Amino acid sequence: MGSCFSAESRSPHPTSPSSSSRKRKNKKRLGSRTSSFEYWRNEPLHRIPGRIFLNGSSQVASLFTQQGKKGTNQDAMVVWENFCSRQDTIFCGVFDGHGPFGHMVAKRVRDSLPLKLNAHWELSVSGDEVLKEISINTAGSMNSEEAAFASADEESRVSVDAEEAEKHPEIFLTLRESFLKAFKVMDRELKTHQSVDCFCSGTTAVTLVKQGHDLIVGNVGDSRAVMGTREKDGSLVAVQLTVDLKPNLPAEAERIRKCKGRVFALQDEPEVARVWLPNNDSPGLAMARAFGDFCLKDFGLISVPEVSYRRLTEKDEFIVLATDGIWDVLSNKEVVDIIAAAPRRSTAARSLVETAVRAWRYKYPTSKVDDCAVVCLFLDSHKVCSASSNAKSKEQPSSGIQVHNGDGEGGSEPTGLERSGTCRASNEEEESKEEVVEAESEIEWSALEGVTRVNTLLNLPRFVPDKQDKASAGMRKRK
């Protein structure tokens, strides 16, 4: 759609000389550390032990996602314990898709990005031989987004070598470079993907790697990571680990304008800055960095992650990764309080999502509830596991992983809620909550209909319903 690239260079014919030479090279590498990348890439992801991507929980994490009222659930999430066979290492990620194929982009990044991060992590230790081959296979024309990656790589090397080498341990320096390269290769793969159209579709990504007491966070877009930690007096406080990378940030807006993109807010939503094409009032993307969205990659939109480091202490209790469906209606402090007050850690993520849904209906009764996805990683799980191992063995399967489905409601309505700045109050006449809930259950919402909740993208290509959709629409009219 607009920007198509041939995939022949990535997939040579089986009988071609290049493919045979690669087979010989792969045989030579058999048994090396780089061969583990081939193993994880070929291993079915749903069979990997310790990897959770559905609603459920384990001894160290709780996951839950719920579809909103705007169409297909475009949020995705993953927790991978013993990440690629690394002991005491966990990968977590939450991804918020947008656009007509945002759900496909989010799932693709969820499945592929961890593998690429692992590959570059191993390459940074074992050498650059395979990295050069990856760079050759994914090489293409340089646009502004790729140039930003190159400059970010150079700037990061200079700043890290000169200033941060003394502040941070080696694992951060290694993983920071691995994050930058993995995000770059991931975005290039989306650009040439044959079955996922990413021209006007994309996704955010807030990810982390925890190894021992070292925490490295990589973020693109407006999903957020927040930590719950204890003060000296024992009170629970929220520490925001990421910055919402939106066009209203001065540095982001300056970069976009230098690349001829435009940044402005609409009159009826002055608090929501958007990214627009130079000569066209579209697509109106409400974030400054994202995977995909290649219609804007020549005009300042980038997928370079913000990578940060934190040394964990005994006072740090848990980390919440969530999409903006949570942060639009709940403050950081409210989120950590909800997680801490959950009756069981296995249901903490679900409790947070259900509270956010009630907050949407209470504060914005005429708005469409957004998709919500939450990953809650408990940092002191070893204490809880050792204290309650007998009780858990009766309640949980032997694998330590629980998977559950279904929606639940109930509880009191939240008060004093704050917004993250990506939604606006409705100008329509307020209805009673009972009428709104009943109407939501009867009406089949479409993401392209008029909404009072701000969309991530505006002026999308018109959706053309298939035969099944037309048939169902005809049945509704006859009724």
C-alpha cells in the first residue's frame, strides 16, 4: 500500500547459489551460540515453557487484556520467564496496535521482537559476524527514520562510552545496543512483510528485561511502565519508568518538523497533538514513535526506543506495563494502589483492567471504552513463593502457570481519576449508566464510526465490509 519492497533478497530460491552457500555456513555454525537463535526462531512459540501471552498468571507475573468497544482488540502482551534459557531473566512486553491492521502488527511485534532482541544480545557477546549478515539481508534505501536510527546508534555509542560506562553496569551497555538494533530490524521486517500492511497501521511497544537486580526498559509510543515501590516510611509510591513519547514533547515535535512533518491539535481536542503529512491532513497520529506507520516514516516518525536502566532494591515490589486504555482514566498512584490491594496476585492484572473499564463508563458514559492490556511483574515473588508454596500447589497446576478467560464486573466506582491526555470529555448529552451499558451490549461498534473518545489515527482508509459483514447487516435491518 504505497510503499512496497521486494522480499526476494530475504528469501532466495532453494536452488540458488546464495541459498546453498548459506546452508554450508549454517552447518559450520552448528553448536555455536548463534545457533540458539535458529532454535528459538523455529520453535513453536506456544510450546516454549515459561512464555505467556494470554490472560493468565504465573508465580512472578499476572496478565490480562480485554477488548474495548471500538472493534477488534488491538492490544497484545507477553511474559517470557527464563528468557531464551537465561536463568533469572524475564522479558515482558505490552503492545498497542492502531490502524486498520493494528492488531496484526501488535501480534507480529509481540512474537518477533523478543527473538530479535535475544539474537542481538547473543551477537554482542559472541561477535558481529552474523550481525553483518543480518544487516546485508535487511538492507534497503535510507529514509529519515533509518537515518535517525543510524544517528541514534552513533550518538548512543559516544554518550555511553564517555559518560555512562562509569554509571551503569556492562549489561545495560550491552542491552541498550541490543534494544536499538532489535527495534531497527523489527521495523525493517514490518516494512517488507507481505501479509501485514503497515503503511497506515502500527503499534507501540513498552518492553523490559529483568536479570537479577538489573532492569532495562525499552519504550516506543505512549504505552507506559510504572513501578510500585516503598518509601522509608513504608508508604507505597508510584515511579514512572518511561516517558509517553507523544508529539507534544518539544524534542519530538522539533524532529518531526525538521523532517517536514506537521504537528498540531484539532480545535475540538486542543490537548491532543498529532502528526500529519506535509500536504495532507492525514493520518493524524497521536504519538511520535511507533512501529509501522510507514506513511509517516519519511516525515519524522521513528521507531528508535528510549532505553533506560534501574538497579532494583528490596523496596521495589512490582512493575506494571499497560496500554493507554489504562492510563487514560487512572493515574500512576491509583494503578499501583489497585495492584497492591488485589486479593490475589494471580488476579491483579484483571482487577486493574476491570477497574479501568468501570472508570471509562463512569467518567465518559458516551465514549467508547478503549482496549486494555496489563502485565504486572512481581519483583519479590521469591518471598511469596517460599512462604506459600504448599498453598499454591493445591490451587495451581504443577507448571505454575494459570490461564483464564472471561470478563467480570463489580466494585465501587472510582473517584478523583486523572487522564493521560489522549482522551477528551464528551459534548453530547449525558445518559444514565444503565442505558449506556445496555446500549453497548446491543450495538456493534466500528472503529471508523464517529466517536467521542480520541482515536490514535484519523482519516483512515474506508473499511470495505466483506460478504459476511454485509449479510449480518442485512439481518439486522430486517429485524
